[in-house]
Amino acid sequence: MRVLKAGNMSNEAIAEVFGVSEPTLTRHFSLDLEIGAAKVTAEILMAQYRSAMGGNVSAQNKMLEQVGAVRARDKRAPAAPKLGKKEQQALAAKNIGGKFAPPSPPKLVVSND
């Protein structure tokens, strides 16, 4: 079942394969459905690692490729959220400068003498 979930099959399709209803499947196998894909991925990575450490050059190259991709992903800066039209207009209005900038407010001096 974990392999089917790791292969992106829907719960409905997995239930059909096992000959049960989807509610029955989720009632009895909810944990496998939630973390099954992660377990399968971990098992494959561990098998690949063992193969690489055993001298399989192809597996070594693939592991290095995967590690490099993870490092590159971790170094990327998070993308700034997209602003809607109103947010863009408000930001543009706030950043107006030059001769069209609104005058600065007067300084208030309070004396309590």
C-alpha cells in the first residue's frame, strides 16, 4: 500500500485495488496513507546509499547529485509574496518622491510652561 501511495495513486484507486471501500481503507490504514510515501522514499534512499558505499559508482554519482540539489534548494532565498493591485498601489504611493511627493507634516512643539 505504501508503494501505491508513493506512486501518487489516490485513496480511491488504492481501495479499489484491495477490494475495500475508501472509508474502510482510511479507517484501518490512515497512518500508512499519511506517511507511506515518506517511508518508501526513505527506504529507497537508504538502499541507494548502501549501494553507493558498496562501490557502485552510478549510485555514488546519483547520491552526490541529490545532495547537491538539496544544498542548492536550502541556499535559495524564499520568494517574496506577490502583491495584489491594491497592495502595489499602496506601496507605490508610500514611495513617492521628488516634486510630486506630499509635503512633510509640520513639527509639533509642545511647551507646558
